[in-house]
Amino acid sequence: MTKFIELNTIGVSKDSQLRAAKVLKTVSDSCEEENSQDGEESFFKYSYRMMEQRWKLLTAAVDSGDLFSLPKFSSAFCTFLNQESETQPVTLESITELDYSM
């Protein structure tokens, strides 16, 4: 892993590397501190919740009209969150790939 990081950071400024390390540490700490007294939500659970809300909004908007449609996805077990959850493929790519032609 060290060799991989060494090879992939050639040409990247030290300042950028330090910023990236701080971001990764914050994400890591959010997972460790989730069960602490603060009760803060981990980065991944927060991200999942936000994407779930956005997917529901997008689905509702698309369902309200007849011009667009979205594929139906089955639910699956998420081993990271240890729960059954619906697939929510909301990404910039999935939004920009929608067919806007009439």
C-alpha cells in the first residue's frame, strides 16, 4: 500500500497530500466516534441518508410526469451498514444520462 501511495503521489504537492490526509482522517474519525457521547452520524451513514432523500425526490419528480422513466432496482443487504436497503444509484452520471429527447 505504501508503494502504491508513493507512486500515485508523484507530482502532487505536499500541501495537497496533507489536505487529503486530513480529509481521510476526519472521515475515519467520524466512523470511530459515531458511538460516542456526541451522537454524531458517521460520514457514510450521513451520505447514505442524503442520497436516499435525493433518490426519493428524483423518483417522485420523474414519476409525476410521462416524459421520463427510471429503472426499478431491487433491494439488497448492505454489509457495511448491516441492513437491508434499496439501491439508490443517484450520481451525477446517472442524472446526466437521462434521455431528455421527446
